[in-house]
Amino acid sequence: MKPDNTPCGDEETECMEAHSCQSGQCVTDVFKSETTPCGDQTTSACHPLADHCDGAGKCQSMLLGKGSPCGNSESACMNGDSCSVDGQCISGTPKEDGEFIGMKPPLM
């Protein structure tokens, strides 16, 4: 029997402890806590929180999805800023001619 804490199986990852021997068994799937930092630790308008482990062995990205609002909100004449697929906050664009601005016209 190998001594306790002898490495066995998979090596440590960002969100999992290395497998090790305990009482003659190779202990696997020891997950790091949900507060353990991993992945991208920078923050921005489209990545408001640093990535962290999910408590089940995976790194949870905190990147907001494409189209999520960021930066400036929508106004009467401008579309609001939104996140791109790669986490950039893209400035809103002017609304198209003919888009309704202000109060709604009365129904006929």
C-alpha cells in the first residue's frame, strides 16, 4: 500500500485537487471551492466579475453574453452599448430613420 498523499491519477487543475492515495485508495474528484479564482481575473464592462471555480471541477467564466447591455444605456436617439462575443463593450449606434422617438402617436 502506498503512503497517504502519494500522487495517483490526474494532476491538479485550476478547479480540482490532484488525485492522491488515502488509506490505500486513489481519491479522485476533490473539487476546489466556488471562491477559488481561475481563468480570466480581469474585469471590465462585459466581464464584471473575475472567473472562479464552480465547485464541481470547472472554471466558470463570468463573461457576459453577446448583446448584454454595458456602458451607455439606450436613449431616444441611440441604441445602447452592448457586449460582443469576445467581451468587448461596443458603442451603441444611432437609431435608424423612421424608428419611433418620444411619445407614441395616437391609434387611428
